[in-house]
Amino acid sequence: MAEFSVTFKPAGIKVIVPQGTDLLTAAFKGGIPLNAVCGGEGLCGKCRVVVTKGKVSGEASSLINDEDRAKGVVLACESIVESDLEILIPQESAGNFEVSGKRRADAEEFLSVGPLEKESALKRDPLVTKIFLEIKKPSDDDGLTDLERVDRELKKRSDPVFITTAISNAKHLGAVLRESGYKVTAVIGHKESSSEIILFEPGDTTDLNYGFAFDIGTTTVTGQLIDLNSGRIIGTRIAYNRQSSYGSDVISRIIYGSDAAGLLKLCESVLSNINEMVEDLATSNSIPLSSIYSAVIAGNMTMMHLLLKSDPSDIRKEPYMPAITAFPPMSAGKAGIKINPKGMISFLPGVSSYVGGDTVAGVLSCGLFDGDELSLLVDIGTNGEIVLGNREWMISCSASAGPSFEGSGLQFGMKAVKGAVQKVVIAENLDLKYETISGDKPKGICGSGYIDLLEQMFRRSLMEKNGKINRSKKTDRIRKTSEGCEYIVAFKDETSIGRDITIDENDIENLKRSKGAIYSAILALLNKMDKRMAEVNRVYIAGGFGNYLDIENAISIGLLPDVPRKIYKFIGNSALAGARMCLASREAFSKALKISQGITYLDLSSEPGYMDEYIAALFFPHTDIGRFPSVR
């Protein structure tokens, strides 16, 4: 079979692939993770590239207009290599990968990276600690072995708990002691019921102790590097989860990961996210990888199974029971995470197939579990986890919200980074004004921008209650398409991508389903516990775009209940905050275990009346306008 070269510009990355390979596969071979949230099915239109030299074959996509097609624009997933090629990759098609070939080092502004109230009150007692020991040298009067002498000294300096170590550490202990003049640092990993010396280091290295907190989301992966001695957040990184190329939702990925080859690809994809963040943050802050000894990871149950190469098939099969919900710690070397290979990787425990460690981390970080008042935690993400309760009881569910509010699955959806439209105002005369993050030229719309856009379109009668665009409105922003109507948010000469940024009726339908899933799930939990929204004292809103979310607009479109605004509190990325708390505190990790055991899971698919609630929520704001008196 013939082979051809494909050169991706402007990065200058060149790969050799067999004839018949699609460009999406070729890009991945070159380490370029193109946006393909539909899994390469040609449905999302996000893997647009430009063929500047050579020949490709494949059916012309309806998602590319004639003007762009004449310029050589194709969808990578539907274009087959037929000759040597040169391919230009627009930045918006490459997600978090910098098309120039340089690593993108900017932390994203939208994250709540500072400590929450509960986190600030924690006693610092990290999962991995370091103790400097000056060991008494052996003599005729002291016949203890090297390991026994270390143990004797440790008992003077640490908790009276039995501490073990691996045989590989014990074998080399003698050499380390003698070379260091019997002055060593013991690196100790703490588990729930035991502790282990994971490493001996010569001399006093106690001033170097770093760890990572990770939130592995379905759509995005977020990581933070922490100084465990001071608790200081050194840096933050976020990227699209590269698994998205194999499907935008957990069900798609479970299906893809149900055979060994697919499972390996999904694992390697998210590991590449994690390890790039580790290398980037360590290098940019001049921290040796060998001085990073721990990581705590929060994620939904599917993400954990895929990360650990555990068959996820049973998650989607009756009785919907995962293989495990509380994953034991493991060494970084075995996990494939490129910190110190003897470092300890810990995982936040989950509740059920669809309520994972990210939700437990959220409950921990907001303090819902230890308050007397009735509270709600609403994590507006791809899976839309919701928890209702207090210190006496907690009940949870997972709403299939999809990735719309995280900027995925929509024509011009993107995460909340520079250039994302994050605020929209439409005047009475239908003039539109938008605001982008950092004031850059627009290149897409993030979740908070879509919420504003829907509310403003509805307010100005540009959109009907059912989500259809009102064609009778006299504005040059509304135009017909082959599939209905679309509304222009930014004209191409205003944008950084050289195309109109629009919202069409398919986008609105996706957003309508997402908001309906969140609202109806909240009502399902309240109904199950015979509670009313008026009895809820606090609603914690979690999710990356919370910092930019306009609560009035979220209520106006029917995403959140119409209750006094003062009870809403935005807490940002609560899963990351919870992982950070557990990284820095053994007490917090113990609480997380208790939380996971104390939450009851409600399966909405078998809950009587839930589907009626969901269908009723598929209007703006709702079929029953009486539930939204302030909107009426």
C-alpha cells in the first residue's frame, strides 16, 4: 500500500500515513488533538482544516459552505489522504494545542483557583509528608538494622502508626544512609488506615514537596500544582479532554472503550492531557519532576475507569453497577503519571455509576455535608450532577445535560478562554452588543455567553418559547439555512476566525435539552424527598463558567429555579477544590470517604414522573410559567 507524507502547518509537524487514512487520524498521529466532539462522525463540523497542497478524497460536507470549500476547507474526519499533503490548521480547530507548535502556557482566567471557606479552615496535613531524620550510626552497642534504626527515629517524630516500606527501598537504604552521613529524608505516603515510606532521599529535602490536584471532566481536564509545605497554588492549566475525539459524552466513550484497543486509546488520551500539564507547570516554575510526590484526582465514574484502563461496560448495563467506586492509591509509575515514579496517586471515591468522585469533591468543598440547613449543589457540566441534603441525609442524581454549557457540541461553542463571547445584550431596536473574555476578537461562544444569548433572544421575541427563531423579525442577523434558521452574533469581519459566528435552531435545541435536564433533575430530587424549593436555604452553583454566569438570565431561560437570588452562591470548579483539599489534608480525604458512603443515588431513568418534568421543561422558560413568576 502506498504511503504519503502529511505536513501540518504552522507547527511544521510531518507524519507518514498509508493511503486511505483520514486527516483526523493523521493529525492524532502527529500529536495534534483536533476538535472532534462527535467522535469523527462528521456531525459537529469542528475539525475544519485547509488543504493547501495535495489531494484528498471524500464526500463534501454540508457543514462547509461553497465559499470556504473553494478555499480548500474540509473536515479532517471526512477527508482521505490520496497524495503528499500540506494542511493548515486554524487555531479554533486545535482546541488547547497551539498550532504554532509552542506549548500554550496561559492559565485560564475563568477558574476559581483560590481556596474556598472550608478549605481555608483545614489543618495542613498532606497525603504525602517528608521527615528529615538524623540516624544514629551503628555501633557494637547498637545492633539494630538500618531499617530498625529508621523506624526508631520515626517513632520519635511522627504519629504512632505502623509504617511500612517496599523491599526495593529497604534494599538500597544502607547505601543511602552511608553516602549521606546517616542524614536522610523519609517521604511518607498516608493512606486511610496505614502509612508507607515511599522513598528515602539523602540529606534534608523537606523544603521540596509538591503535588497535583486534577479534575478529569468529560469535556475538560484541569490541573493545579500545589506547594504542599505552604498550600500555595503555583499554577493552573486547563485543556479539552482529548477523549472528546472519540465521543462527546460518557455513553459514547463507554461504548468505544468496551474493547481493549479502544480502552487503551482513551486512557492514553487523558494521560497525555495530564502529563502535558505536569511537564508544563513543573518546567515553567523550575520545579524538578522528582520533587512532585503526590496527586489527587477527581472525576466521574466513567473517567476514572478509562484513566485506570478498567472496563467501563457495566456502567451502562443493568443493574448499572461499576466494578469499583473507591479506587485504592497506586504509584505514579504504575498509573503512567510522570511525577516522581514512586509518588502516590489517590482518587476521590464515587457514589454510583453516574455520581462520581467529582461530585463527592464538590460536596466536600462547599460544606453541604456538615450543615443543618437544607442545601443544593448543582454542578452544571456534561453530566449535571446534583446533590440535595444536609448533615442528616444526602440524595443525588445525574442529569444528562450534555456538553453544551461547556462550549462543546455546538457550532461555535468553546470553553471560557480568551476570545470567547461571554456576555450578550440585545437592545429594543435589536442592536446587539457582545463582550469577550480579555476583550479579544470573538472566535466562539462559551456557556455563559449562550445563556445570555438565549435570554436576550427570548426577551426581544427573536426566539419563540419552543426555541424556534422568529423569522418575522426585521433584522439582517436572521437568515435562512438548509436546516432552518440561524442568528448572527458576530459578522465575519469582526471575528478572529474569518467567519460569521452564529447560533442556529439545532444549537438552541441542544441548549434547551441541557437546561431542561438540569431543572427537571432538581425538581425530581425535591419531589422524591417531599420538599419544596422554598425550603432550600442555599444553592451552590459549581462549574467552570460560574464566574461569568448571569443568574437572572439563567433563571429567565428556565435553567435554575425562580427563587430569591441571595440563596445562590457560585463556587467555581468545586471538584478541583475538593481534590486540592484532599491533597493537602488527610482529614479532608477521610471526610470524602464518609461523604461517598452517605449519599443515596436516585436513578432518574426509573423515577416515576421525571420524564413528565423533563418534557415540561423543554420550553423557555417552562411550560408552566407559574413556576417563574419573575419572568412572567
